[in-house]
Amino acid sequence: MFMTGNDCSPMHTPGSDTTAGDGLPVLLPRSQHSISRQHINEHTLKVLYRLRRSGFQAFLVGGGVRDLLLGRQPKDFDVGTDATPEQVRQLFRNCFLVGRRFRLAHVRYADNYVVEVATFRRQPKPEELPENPEEHFFFAENVYGTPQEDAFRRDFTINALFYNIDDFSVIDYVGGLEDLAARRLRVIGDPATRFAEDPVRMLRALEFAARLGFSLDEATREAIYRAAPLIAEAAPARIREELLELFRHQVGGAVLRQAQAMGLLPHLLAGYEGDDETFALLEQLDGRTASGIPIQEPFVLAALFLSRFRQLCCPPQEATVSDALRTANLLLNSICGYFRIAQGSRAAARELLTGFFRLSGGRGRRGEGRFLRHPVWSQAMQLLQLWVAATGEGQELLAAWQEMGGAASPASPAAPGRPGTAGRRRRRPRRRKKPAAQTEKRPSDS
Ligand code: ATP
Ligand code: MG
């Protein structure tokens, strides 16, 4: 494990002020931390070394350093440098510049591995900002700076640590090492200001705290309570991506539960409010993802609305399938419209809910044979399984359906794809009668 604060080499200034207010970073030499080059992806190492040999600074930055120091497997490795994107492009034949909002260099390798290289940024001074306030965010994303300035524009202290390929030291400008040791998530700078700059950081704070099992620093927590409504101003496309990220990391249930407790959820999800059963269901869904089943957006959507859907149209004795369809549509439409979710996902979520409705009606109903052959059956069974595990309700119902072949094993989900198409027997196309005039026409006539 790394050593922090006062354990550092005396040539540097760890101090008790974890914000490094004196301007000097805490430097952890190679002998005092656990990051080895063996843990770093080979392509990333090549990029770091080539940048360095070309006279630029080259650091491993962001989540990669954080995760390696925690002994976790990083999801990916990002590189920070003082080379501009254009200079990076000139150094690597396999480099492409990407990002309209945040200009980045992607160095691509044959095995599809991409090393993301970002030029050090800084917060612009107020007098540098364009006149139109709407352009501020975009402008601020692309002002280049020093490594220290780059550390301070990042979101959380534990996400702002640098690993220097030159001497293998870890550089900490912001008190991230102390926070890692204390397992604490802390915003860099004044949380209220940083959340106002980019409200998505509130969601990221909950995400990282849940993923790493860290506590939220008190000032960060209080600022989320106060700034929660601001998240409604963030671009829905970004929120949607961050939400899916939560479920990919198997913390969707825990984070949304906390988001509700902190007053963030309705602003995040266009007025949505969850109940206990929903959060328990989402936690079960996270468990399913942890067992190796990739997350699918329709499944998340169906799980978000299942509890409400059940209240409105189960038990099915009092409702028809068209009632169920209408209710599913009603529940899904506003959120799908807000996030511009494609019709295919919307329809798949609706089918899952109506599949659940048909399962709730029990065995022996009309059309059971057809339903059992329908690909949604297996997915709806998985939803029912998760619901039973989350609430303890419906065990007998589940057992009765499982007698039909137990196809709802979570390890064998129905193939994702367009709803109602996979696995269905193809009908032979009906032969069309040719119109009389054409049947008489010979090729030579044309
Ligand atoms: P992981 O990749 O494991 O999800 P990460 O920390 O690498 O975690 P990314 O979303 O890949 O997260 O972002 C990389 C880095 O960019 C972060 O570690 C952080 O330093 C910085 N960053 C990302 N989003 C923001 C933001 N909204 N505001 C400030 N800095 C950010
Ligand atoms: Mg990352």
C-alpha cells in the first residue's frame, strides 16, 4: 500500500493542508507506493514513453492511478501530457483527434485498444471567458495549463493523482493520497462552485463513493443537498450515459437509493420517485450484472417502473393485456421522451412489463403456449425472479412457471435485440397473385 502525508520524502512538502495550498505537491517516490509498470497496459506504457522521449511530460492520470493505488483493476488508463492534441497526433500515426466538447487524442492499436491522451487543462480566469455565458463551459474545457492546474480542474481529490513515467513517482497536488487512505470522497475546491460548474459531478460523487465503498466528505454531502435541483440543467444525453455507467458498475440500486435520500433523484430523472421495492429490485439487478450478464437499457427501464406498474395493473384479473400495454406506455413515455430513448428500447421495456403482467396472471390462461414460445417469456421470467428475490412476493407463482422448463436461468438471458423477433419461427412469405396484365407480358414486350 502507498504511504501518505507525513510519510513522504522530506524533499517535498506534504504538510497538514491537504489542498496543497502552499502550491507544492506531495511526491511519493517509487519505493513508497505499490504501482508497478507491470500493472499498466503495454500500449499505455508505449504512449507514455514516446511522449517522454519526445520531450513532453507524460503522466498516467485519473481513475487508473486511483485504482492501482487501491489494488483494484483499472477500467482503462488515461494519459495526461503537456503536448497539445495536434502535437500528439504528429507523434503517433495511429492517432485520431476526437471530442467536440473536450478535445482529446485517441491512440488506437490493432487489438482495438485505445489510449486516451489529454492535454493538461486549467480553469480559465473570469476575464478570459467569452461574453456569452452559454459558451463558458465549452470554452473552459479547452484551456491548456500546467500539471498542477490540471489537477485542480478535476472533480475529486482521488481522481487527480498523477503517476510520472519519468521517475515512477506519484504526484498529489490536491490531498488525494490522504483521502484515499481515509476512504473519503472529496470535491476539489468549493463543492458548491464545482457543482454549479458541472452538476453531473453530484452523480459522479455518489457513483464513486458506492463503487469504492468510500464515505462522502461532509462538505461534499451538504453541497449535494443544496445544489440537487441544478442537475436538471445537465444535458439528458450525459445523464443517461452516467446512469448506464452506474448499472455497468453494479451500483445503480445503491446510488439511486442514495440519490433519492439526498433529494437528487427527481431532478435527475424528470420527476421520478422510487419506492423501497424498486431500489431493492435495482440492487438485485446489479447482482445479476455482477454475475456476468451485461446490462441492457430496456431491463433497467422495466425495473425502474415495475413497482408502479404492478400497483396500477396487477393483479391481472382486473385488467386486460391492452390495459397493461397502455399503463406501460404511460409510465415509460415521459422518461423515454426526456432521454430520447430509441423506440426499440422503449418497445422492449414495454414488452418486458407486459410479459411480467402475463406471468402475474398465473398458469393456464388463453394463449399460454404462444406466450411460452415468445422470446420475451425468458426475460420476463428473469424480471419475476429478481422481483421475488427483492420483495419475497410471488414465490409460488415463480415456481409454477419454472415448472415449464426453468428457462429463466439468469445465466442464459434471451438474446438481446429487437423485441418480439429473436427466436421466433419465420413465416413463409405469402405468395402474391400476379396481376393478370403482368402475367401476360413477355420479356420481349418491354
Ligand atoms: P472510471 O474510468 O473507472 O469510471 P475515472 O476516474 O477514470 O473512472 P472517467 O470518467 O474515465 O473516470 O474520467 C477520467 C478523469 O477525468 C477522472 O478521473 C477525473 O479526473 C476527470 N473527470 C471526469 N469527469 C469530470 C468532470 N465532470 N469534472 C471534472 N473532472 C472530470
Ligand atoms: Mg477512466
